[in-house]
Amino acid sequence: MLETAQRRIAEYVLTLQQEGRLTAEAAQAALGQLQYFEQPGAAAEDVDLMSESVLEDPKVKGQVFAQFNKLYPAHTLFATNTSTLLPSRYAHATGRPAQFAAFHFHTPVWLANVVDVMPHPGTAAKVD
């Protein structure tokens, strides 16, 4: 999956470059800012915001967040990328419901540049 993600991101960046939305230099700079980790713990160091984009299944999302809750610093905000699920359905599974909200990115993100932030009733005011 990691290799697939890396390939797909490179393809997106190449498309933006071919459409004239990015220069070759900007494309390389963008790709150079990305880091890929095989071990979740390595990705969790010094992170302020973690957003997951797994299957649209509350049980799966809850399992991912439960695993990450053990790895990420206490201050890290958690977000889910969803367009169909209410964040309140699995906020408790995150282990930090007050620091949790949903994101819905408008696609294509490189054109729309808009994300809806959707808190749930337990999201702290400082998060939303």
C-alpha cells in the first residue's frame, strides 16, 4: 500500500505539472516534503495533526484511531477524512474525542483548495 500511495501521489503531481499548475521545480519540492513510514510509531513523532483516510467503515476507522492514540503525543489533534460518516459514530474510539473532527476535502483538492471541518458534539471549541 505504501508503494501504491507513493506512486499515486507522484502521478497526481505529474498531472499538475503537465497541466501547467506546477513547475518542475515546485513539483520536485512538493514531493521532497513528503515522508513515508512503514512503522506507524515512526510517523507519530512530533505531530500536531493526524488525518486518516481508510475505508468508510466506522469499525475500521475506530481501530486505526485506537492504535494511533497509543502512539501519538497527547497534544495531537485527530481528523478523519470522510464524506459519508458522522464523526460522532467513532469519536470515542479515538481515545481523544475532544481532539477529534472530520474533514471533507473538496475534489480535486488542488483546484478547490477547500476543506469542510466537521466537529461532533464532543469536539472541544479550540479544535473547531
